[in-house]
Amino acid sequence: MIFWEKDIETLQRSGIHKLQVEKLNQTITIAQNSLYYDKLFKQKGIKPGTIKNIEEITKLPFTTKQDLRDHFPYGFLTVDRRDVVRLHSSSGTTGNPTVIFHTASDLKNWANLVARSLFTAGIRDTDVFQNICGYGLFTGGLGFQYGIERLGCLSIPAGAGNSLRQIKLMQDYGTTAAHAIPSYLNRLYDVFKELNLDPKRDTQLHTFVIGAEPHTEEQRRRIEEMFGVKAYNSFGLSEMNGPGVAFECTFQNGLHIWEDAFIVEIVDPETLEPVPHGEVGELVMTTLDRIAMPLIRYRTRDLTRFLPGDCPCGRTHYRLDRITGRTDDMFIVKGCNIFPMQIEGVLMKIPEAGSNYLITIENINDNDELIIQVEVKREWFSGDLAKLDNLTRLMAHKVRDEVLVKPIIKLVEPGSLPQSEGKAVRVIDKRKIL
Ligand code: AMP
Ligand code: ZN
């Protein structure tokens, strides 16, 4: 099936804004059926029709993750529970999880967005698509599944982990495209090597869709080289359905965010005022198609910016820069603000550095220390870590140039750092544990 919704995907700005205002007022009508928004709108005098032009969205209050948690589980639900057919929820190890409910029409709209996104990244119904991620409450499993089917690919719902089986599936069915979390693909590549297989030679893979966790351009290029594929960045969050929110097109120059389905703002996380177009700030999103649980001006905590210029693909929906991290990812060592992706960016430019690393911040003798364990790349590893002093020094030097704090680099053997099946844990702040 051709999934190029041309009229929508190439709407001019004025057309996008007109559509958004119309859908926003409908969304306000729907949202007032929830306990949460009903009370809030009454307090603030917000009614359907309040918004006359898109700039007036700033009249509406923000919604935060804490609001979702405080009104767990049904405070945001707008419909009778009979009409809800699925929920997805965050793992929530502490406190209430974040839960999102969907009607059947919500799920249909979501599947369409995922199908549109995959098509945008060049995937076609002739592809055999292996979905390598957890099925269940995590949205990457079922979210992609329905989109792949809507597009008409042969889908392989492989689930997460079990690399030997993933490779066998790829070979048995001639997988051409796959979705996975980037940190997992490094592990998968190691298993190919252990089996004396080369994904370039021994599979038919040509496209990966990678997302769900922050990763750098360098990490993407490494994945492309290892597997001989094009890897497209996919961004989503469960509060906005999951995957299918923003996706790279084949030009790989930022992620088109679907503005017929979401209103997208970027604000200063401190002042909450919109930042000038093109500057980095916190992504704020409003759903425009959701029935069971619309969210208005939801603060995602993700940091990004709008990219300037038109995209040669012809799609007019704004492009987001790769997400550099979350407002809550940042940590401070010796007075310097540091994002894990700054460190990843430096490490991945060093050919001898493997793709897996772990940052620990620890107070040693009353000093906060930045300790970075880095796996040595398998191809470069001689079996003797002691011989790598020069490499250790080079890494420390380059990281310090970037983040202004001298780290303690500890090189470790390939494959020795912990691997999670889901999103990678990149930072352990021991100061917070004590
Ligand atoms: P979840 O709702 O548990 O799936 O988590 C969503 C969060 O994962 C987002 O808010 C981002 O912080 C992160 N995320 C998802 N996709 C990407 C991506 N492509 N790049 C960077 N971070 C991402
Ligand atoms: Zn494009």
C-alpha cells in the first residue's frame, strides 16, 4: 500500500494552522469530559471555540507528568470505560505509573501515523519487517506492529532480546527492515561476529528504524556501517501514543513531526515562554486526534529544536533536531552541566571506543568524580587492557574538552558492561543513591 498522505503531508503553513485550530477546539470539547480538564477549564474559563488562532494556544495551561500521576488512573479519561480498548503504561518503579487509554479509533489513528512514518523512511509493503522490541505495556511493540501491518509489510513480531533467534529469523525469512533500540543493535552485531556472520553479506537488511532512547549521529553512523543499512531516527513517547510521532524521511535531515496530529511548541523550560524559532528548548505537545485521553500542552521534558529550511522530500511538517536529552537527564559535576549525549558524541568519534559505555558520578574523598567505563571495540582489543594507557589519556582529554570536567576513564573488555533488554542505562549517579 502507498502510504503517502500527500494533501496532509505537504500542507502549507497557513493550512496546517487552520487545521490545528479547528482540531484544537474539538479537542477542548472532548477533553472537558474528563474530570481533570473539566475542573481546570472551568477554573480558567476555557471553552470550545476559545482559540481563534494558533498563537492563542498559550492561553491554555500546561499538563505535566505529575498531573498524570496525581490523577491516576482515570482522571484524564473522557469516555465510558466500555469504549476503551487498550492501555499502555510506563514502567513506573516508584509512584504511580503513567497510563494512557485508547479507544478503537485512537488505535486506528495511531497505526496510520506509524504506517505513514515507515513509508516516509522508505519502507514499502514489499519489505519483511522484524520488530525487535518488547511487546506489552511498552508502546514500541504493538505500536509498530499495527503500523507495519497497516502499511502491508510482512511483519515478524520478534520481541526483544534472544539475539540468536533474531538472527535466525532474519535469515529464515529474509528480513529487509527492522526496528530496534540503538543500544541493542551493538549487542546484536557482536553476536553476528561470534557466529562468524557478517550482516552485510549474510542478511538482506537494508533499513533500520532506531529510536526510543537518545543516541548521537555518530552512533547512528556506526550502526549503518556495521549492518550495511540506512538507519532512520524514530521519536515517540507513550503520552503521545508511542512511535509515529516524529520520523526521519530518506534525507535523514531531522525528524518530521506530524502536525496534523499534534501541535508542537518548544518552550524555555525555566520561563515556559516559547523560544525563538530554531532554538533549543523543551518540546511541548498537544494531541489533536485522541478521543479517550487527549493531552493539552503536555511537557515532554525532551530537549530539541525546530530545524530551519524546507525538506527536499516535499513534506512541510516541521523537522525536529535529534533529541539531545531530557531536562532531567542533565547532571552537574564540579559546577558543570553535563548531558550524557555530549559524552557519547566524543566517545563515538574515537575508533577504538566500543559503543557501550557507562557514566558513574561518585563522591570520592569529598570530590565529585566523573567516571566513565568504556568498552574497547572488539576489533581493537588485544586482550591486554594495560597496554591502552594512551587511549585512556586521549579519551579523558577529549571528554574534558567537551564537558570541562576531567573524567576518570576506565577501559573495559568488549561485552563486559551490563546490557539491558530495554532502554540503555547510561548514567548512575551514586550521589543520589546515598
Ligand atoms: P516511553 O514513553 O517510555 O516510550 O519514553 C519516551 C521517551 O523516550 C521520550 O520522551 C524520549 O525521552 C525518549 N525517546 C524516544 N525516542 C527517542 C529518540 N528517537 N531519540 C531520543 N530520545 C527518544
Ligand atoms: Zn523530508
